[in-house]
Amino acid sequence: MEATTGLEMQATRLQALADKLDCLTEADFTLLANASPSTVEAWRKRGTGPSYILIGNRYLYPRQAVSEYLHGLTRERTRSMKAALL
């Protein structure tokens, strides 16, 4: 059995906490949003991203908040310019 590093143990505990609170970790949200960590950080600073929980220096994103945020990004398809001219 391989010894786990301190970082691996922290990541495991963070994931367990996120699961218990029905949240995504920052890494999970970054992957889901297809955004870089710096973009997600900018969304937090501007207040344009989903609500989050700050625990120590770690960010967790409640799944419901992420769902509402992504739903808010949904755009309705508009008619094309060609169809509008006819």
C-alpha cells in the first residue's frame, strides 16, 4: 500500500467535505465551467460567478448555486439575419 502525501489527504478531506455539503470543489467547478482558475477567481472578485462558500482558503460551490448560475447563462436562439429580412 502506497503512503499518501499530506496534499493527497487534504484533497481527499476537501472532497469529502464538499460531498457532505452538496458542493463542488473549485477544481470541479473550473472543469465544469470549462474555465481557467484565474477566470473563476475573476468571477468571484467581480461577483459575476455562482455563490460560494469560503472555508479557510478553499472555495466550495453549492451545486444548486452552480445549477442556477449555468441556467442563467442559457440563451434563447434568435432568428438569423437572413430570416429577419424575409
